[in-house]
Amino acid sequence: MTSPMQTHGAASWIQHRGSDPAGARKFYESVLDWNVNDMPMQDGSSYAGIMVGENPIGGFMPFPADNGEWTIYITVDDVDARFRSALANGAEGIDQPADFPGVGRMAKFRDPYGASISLITYERAQG
């Protein structure tokens, strides 16, 4: 079975961001029977990871945000090149490509039709 974290074009992660991360976690644990585990991060903090079986498929951003949303991450072969292509085709850059140690390289854009999406190349798939 091919891993979505290593397959270009595959949806590989979902992330909730909203005004009350702890409340959202409890809500989705109850509504969807999700198992959410605190995953340790390299900086010593933790991230509430949504688990399916033994594998994390997403999580809850630990910092509150005024506007709530679910973000879908798409695995790509080259974050920078795909981000530039999106901009060249009319997208608006939201988050420029950046490295996140222990995770990978990410960027986010809004397509010409109003929807946003994030791109990612995971560290473990980079080399």
C-alpha cells in the first residue's frame, strides 16, 4: 500500500484550526468517535493528533484562531515549484513555502475560486 505522505497529489493530512482547540477536540472525539492522542513535538510541545488505528491522519492546531477552518494538506514533489505554479495560474499566496523541523516543507494558497489548500513535502520523504 502506498503512503499518502509519500505520494505526489495525495491528500495526506487534515488539520483543524478554530477559536477553542480543546473544545473542538472534545467535540470531534464525541461526534466522530475519534481517538485523539497528544503527540510530542521537537520543541517540547504537544500536538493533538487524530488517530485511525495506529496512524495519525491529522490534528488540532494548538493555537486559537478567530476564523475556524479545516485545512487539507496535499503531498507534492516540490512545494516551491508547485506554489509558484499556483501563483502563476491565478492563486493568492497565503503562507509562503517554509520548513517546519520534524515535519517538512509547507505552503498554503487560495485558488482563484476562493478555496484554500496547503502543500507539503514531508521530511522523511525528502531524503
